[in-house]
Amino acid sequence: MNTYEMNRRQALITGGLGALSLNMPGVVIGRDATDKSGNAVSSEKSCIFVLLCGGPSHVDTWDMKPDAPDSIRGPYKPIATKVPGMRINEMHTELSKVTDHFTLINSMTHPGAISNHFDAMHNLLSGQSLKRVQNGVSDDQPYLGSFVAKHSPSTRNIVSNAWLMKCVGRPVFCAPNLGIGGYLGSAYAPVFVGSDKNNPSMDDFKPPQIYDLGDPVVLAKRRKLLEKIESKALSHDSKGKDWSNLRELGYDAMTRSEGREAFEMDRETPKMRDRYGRHPLGQNMLLARRMVEAGVRYVTVNGWAGQADHETNGPPASSWDMHGGNMGMGNAFGNGSYGMGFCLPRLDQALAALLTDLKERGMLENTLVVVTGEFGRTPKVLTQQPPGRQHWPRCFSSILAGAGIAGGQLYGKSDKHANQPIMNPVRVEELAATIYHALDIPLNGPETNSGLARPLTTGKPIMELFG
């Protein structure tokens, strides 16, 4: 390491900006891209990825089979929506009004026998149908948010990749490379925001410490000291100018008030907060919109619906793992924390509010919204009491909206019992490629690690989804 390289690292630490060079998760500062003429072209597209951890039942939500036997169709009835032919669960009273904003895919599928949360979530989030551990070697494929942070980092926020709320409770719901960024490194891992005991539905919600800059007077003094050190570097090394520009970019991103203000939920009107719902899922979706407005490129929302008032041991992270009585989770069709009677109305309210809010603000054109579980649920209702459904990777449903995705369309089709796709099957590879395409991230630029070329995903975007 030469003298300049040593000095710039020390200078960052001295100036209080050490996080930018010390691989703190999520801290990636980007530069605006340039066109062929050298003019700046800012990439403004972002993604809100709502992960319904646990795997919601497609048969009871968005791919209902009302003509199937009772043992398949469950207790719910479908209702008509704004889009002819698109029918969804009767509890989706608000979502049914905005189906013209999104595309519904009813042919998602995992190839192979992946039936546990850990592997299914790993494949979904990485966009690759790979075994997590193969021949004793763990797969180190980064996840979607990490690639977005690398290829399209924020120029306005110190965070490019965020996760609302961190996986807690049983570890089966935490994908293995979530906190490490895979082979890209921890700088591209998400910044975790909140928990079951600290979420934006609470009055005393606290933002992540990464936005706490400490004493502004001390920070200003450190900045002046850093400028003096850099002025000497400029006189000895031509690289100094580039480093000075990067430091200014980092300082600007760290000190912008909009990043911190995104967490001040009381800046929203009571009416808007009520619109999303005063529960963890609703307020996390509202926070996701606020973070995207503040320049964060990729925000994953853990689809935790909260805890039912009459329960004291509800799920802290995995509302949608509705096995029923065989795992002590209560009635999957009931009003408990693991019941669709509790979770679906909250999802309905929050998701409809998010899509409508983004549309009204003119943000839906540049904000991709993805809503999905890691897999679906068995078409056949389990016979134990209270009832539930088991994991089902062969078929599940996903919703995509915004960033060029056409609204008001159905894509793919499952068989008469939602057992497997019979038209236009969509693997996690195609879903990932579609997400990257919507966010203007090129698929033909392979990643490199230790000399090995690695594609972002081997899938191709589904162009029929774009309007």
C-alpha cells in the first residue's frame, strides 16, 4: 500500500467517514452514470420488495379454485376485481379496486424438491435455483438487493439496500447470505431497520444508528482537518482529486437530512398513516415509500402482520407460515396471528395503500413493487385440527407493479387445483431477470470473483409483463 492509499484510509477515519471504506453493511455511495457525451444520467429507479415470510397460500389468496372440492378450495370465496377475469380473496376489498395497477403471476414455481424456508428463500432472493450447500461448499450467491446496491447505488443516501424488519424468531426464515452480501461483501448487504419490538407502528420507534452522526460541531471540525490532509495529497498525487470528489459525495450523503427524516413517521398526516394501517405491516410499507423517496434503491419489507391482540406468543417474523394445528399455530383460516382472517385484511389495506400512494405521487413509474412468498401452500387442506396447509414449492403467486410493469393483467396459469403451472411457468431466475430489467440493471455484465465469471441470474426477463 502506497503512502497515498494509507493516508486516505486514515483520513476517512479521522474525518468520521470511516464507514465508507470499512465495509459497513449497506454503506455504498454511488456516482451518477454518464451517457456517451459524458453528461450525467441519474438512475432513479427503486424497488420495494414485500416478502411474505413463511409462504402464503396461493389457493386462498390470488389463485383461488372455487369449483374444486372443499378439501382443496378452503372456506373463502373469490370476489370480482377492477380487471375482468381477475378474482381474488373476498377479504381483499381494497386490493380489488387497484388491480389495474399490477400484474398477477399465478405460475411461479421452484424446480426440484425444495420444501424448506431456508433454501426456498435463498433461491428466491438470489434469483438462482441452486442448492445452498453442494459438495460441502456453501453457495455464496448475493441477493437481489446486493446486486442493485452494487450496480445502482444511491447518490443521495448512505444506504442503498435496506431490510425492514430483521428476521427474528426461528432461524429457518433468515436466508443464509442475507447479512453478508454474498461474494460481493458486507458493503452490499442490507441495513436492517427495526424489529418486532422496534417498528414504525410504535410511538418510540428508533431509526438505525447508521444515521446518527453524533455532535455536528465535532463532525465539522473533522471535515476541516480532512480537507487539510487532502490538500497535501493533491500536491503529491493526481489521485487526490478523485478521492476528494468521492469524499465530498460521501459527506454529502451522510449529512443530508432526508435520510434521517425518512424515519420520522409523524411527518406523515394521521390520515395517511391510517390509510396504510397502524400495524407493523402497514407502517413498514409506508416507511419503505419514505425511504425510496429519500434515495434508497432497494427496500425489502418483511411481511410481518403483527400480533393478534388476544395472543401473547404470535409470530415475530413469519406470519404466513400457516401450518395449523400440526405445528401449534392455530387455525390457518382463523383470526389468530397465524390466521388469514387476521393477516389478509392487513395485507389488503397496506398493499392497496402503497400502490395508490405511489401512483398519486407519480412514483409508480420509477418504483418497482414486488409482493411474494418464498413458496405456496399445499392445494389440499391438512386434515388435522385446527386446519392449515403445508409447504408447496411447485406453484405459488406473485404480484409485480410499477417501473414499466403493465397493470391489469394475469400472467401464467395453474391447473384446476393450483397444484402446478400449466401455462407460462416462472422460475425464480425469470423473476430476478425481470426485476433487474425493470430497474435498468444490465444482465449481460457478469460479476467476477477470483477470476470466475458469474451472471446476475441465468434467467431472461419476461417482456410480456411490460406495458
